[in-house]
Amino acid sequence: MAPDAVNVTRTLAQFVVASRFEDMPDNVVHEAKRALLHWIGCAVGGSHEQSVASALAAVTQFSGPPQASVFGRSERLDVLHAAFVNGVSTDVLSFSDTHPETLIHPTGVIGPALAALAEHRSVSGKQLLHALILGFDVASRVSLAVYPWHYDRGWHITGTAGAFGAGAAAGKVLGLDAERIVWALGISATAAAGLRGMFGSMCKNFHSGRAAENGLLAAFLAQQGFDSVPDGIGGPRCFAHVLGESPDLEAAVRNLGESYEVTKNTYKAYPCGVVIHPVIDACVQIAETQGFDPESVTAVEIRGNPFLIELTGRKTPTKTLEGKLSVFHSAAAALIARRIGEQEFADAFIQRRDVTALRDKVTVQPDAQIREDEAHVALKLSDGRTLRQHVEHATGTAERPMTDREIETKFRGLCEPYLPASQITSLIDRCWNITDVPDAATFAQLSRVS
């Protein structure tokens, strides 16, 4: 079949409608549980950042009835604004899960939409998990159709393609037929936006929030008969052709229903741009295993994928959101602190004299032969020694996946500043046993501060 003969939108819509939870393979269901638990942790963990406070201050004055929870906080908003704010919260720490083939962070968009919807109408845990699996598939498959040109051109793929996942997932929960899901995906397509040039500012967090809100609104509109074109994704002058160059429409539907994109999901070990992670791994390993004084370092030489410079090439960050997208700061911080967490991206740490001094000694050599999850790091010391470390696959990738226990540990660390221990334990237990949970609203309710 010629690519242009594929009606991507209708094919995906029919797949969503026909899908049955009973047909989901066990490994798909388990990975979706991991994604859900991980997402809730990210949303709670980011809930008190300035981006969230500013978003809340802006939308609260216009919010409708208090229908849905703001994770990690006591406020309640209408469903659409709750999806938006929780999407902002999810992204703000740069800790979201990642579909490695396209760099989209699907659950950070789909989760906020589904959680808000679950407080608005009766949804079982099994229904929510099923919708998450399907939304993840749709968002990732649309991304595959336009990647890499779409991303290289400057579109933030989480903000653009993420809305398709939220729209499909919400449409499944609402019980929309195929025609209405076609409309929901079409509305998501025409709402798609998000610019990578905004990285380093709060607008990056805005992308995830707006995509969650857009996808949920699209499903509500379609439910009420608000229509769209027959193929808003792959049609002429529609998403894939306007925001992509020579899109691979077949990639969006290849092996549909036979393989599920959520099984490729990866989880970040560090709260920063994912392409920096192999560099951090290498620096931490050097710092932990080979003795040296940071002041004796004369040069830090990094060889990595060209995306290192393109995505995280900020040489002189001064604040948290810039530091999280700076390979130069991350390398220096990891060598000095022998770890990377939120503390190493605090404004004060980024501006520390010893950190900036070592950062100035970092150089990056792009090498297209090196994968995005791989890095070579060499430290040159004043005594003539050179300390080297090669990381073939970063922690958290499919080749070095985080275990269930490691995801739980990350979850606890993100939630402990804001939620009581009993709520944290209940959330963990209910995520692993979600298929037996009769009311999915419990996840949002347990994620709130009383």
C-alpha cells in the first residue's frame, strides 16, 4: 500500500475503538503500570515549582467548578485546567519518561488528561490503564511518522504529538465511536504547537500542560459532534505534511495491535535532558572510582551524539531550567558532587564558583557515530594523568532499564516532600494493583494534599 493511501487518523481511531483490555499482553500491562507510577511521582515532585505556582495563579481566577485535583497540592480546578496544570507540573523537573525513538514524553501528557477525566466521570482502574496504553501508542506512532525532521526543525514533539495521545486516551474512556475519535485526533492536530526554541524557560513546561488540555478538550468537543477532516494527521496540508517533511505514514500504523510502543518506554535517572544522561553516568563513575581533586582537572573532554550540543549546549547557564539543558554544567556538577539530583540544579549550585570554574574546562566533540544514549568522557589532570570512561548505554535506557524497585525509590523521593508516607505507600500499592481498583479517581485523590 502506498503511504499516501493510508488514512492514518481513521486507522488509529478504529484501532482504539476495537481494542480490548483482555487482549493486552502481560508485559504491556506491566510496563503501563510502571509508566503510571512514574508519572504520578513526577507530577507530585514538580508541584511546588515556580512554573506551577505561576500557572495556578493565572488560571485559578478563570477556573470553573472544582472538579479535579492538582497533584501534590490542595487546590482543585475544573477538569481542563487541572489537566493543564498537572501537565506543567509533570514536565518541570525534566524527569518524565521518554519514548527513545522520538524523544517524546507521552505519559506526561496522557496522565494529566486521564487523571482529570477520572475525577469527572466513573472510570475503573482497568479502563484508565487501557486508555493509557492506547494513548501512548497513538502519540508515539504519530511521532514516528514525522521524526526526525519534525524535531530537527524545532518542534517540541511532546507539545505537538502528545495531544494525539491525550485525545485518543480520553476518547476511549468517553466511549467515542471511530468517527468521533477521528474528529478528536483531527482537533488535536490543528491545535498542535510547541517550539524547542522555548527550552530553558517555563514555556517548555507549558507545552506538556497545553497538550494534555488540548487532547482532553478535543475528545469533549468530538463527543458533542464538533467535527474535523477525514485524516487530520496524514491528509493534505494536515499535521504530518505541514509539520513534517516526507513523513513516513506507514510508521504510524505498522504492526498496529501487534506491538505496543509502551514496551519501549524509558525512565530518567537524572532530572535533566535525557541526552546528557550517559555523560552524567560517565562523570559519576569516574568520580566514584578514581581519586582526583576537581581543582586539578585541566580539561574535561566529551565525545557524544550531535544532539548533546543541539539540545543541551548552553555553556553559561545561570538558573535551574537552563542548567537542566546544559551538558557543560551537568558534567561539572556530576564530577564535583559525585551525583546528580535536584540539588545540583539549584540556582545557587549552578552559580557556585568551583562549579563554573570546572564548567569552563568542559568541551564537547559531536560524533554522529555515537548513539544518543552513549558517551565518552576523558578527564585530564595537572599531574599528567587522563581518566577515561565510556558509557555504552545510559542508566534507564532499554538496555539498562530501571527496575520496579528503582522506580518505586524514585517515586518516594519525588513525593516525600509533599505527601504523607501512608499516601505514598497507598499510591504505590494501587498502581501495581490498578486492574483491581474500581474507581480510578483514587489516584488523583491520593496525590492531593488534604
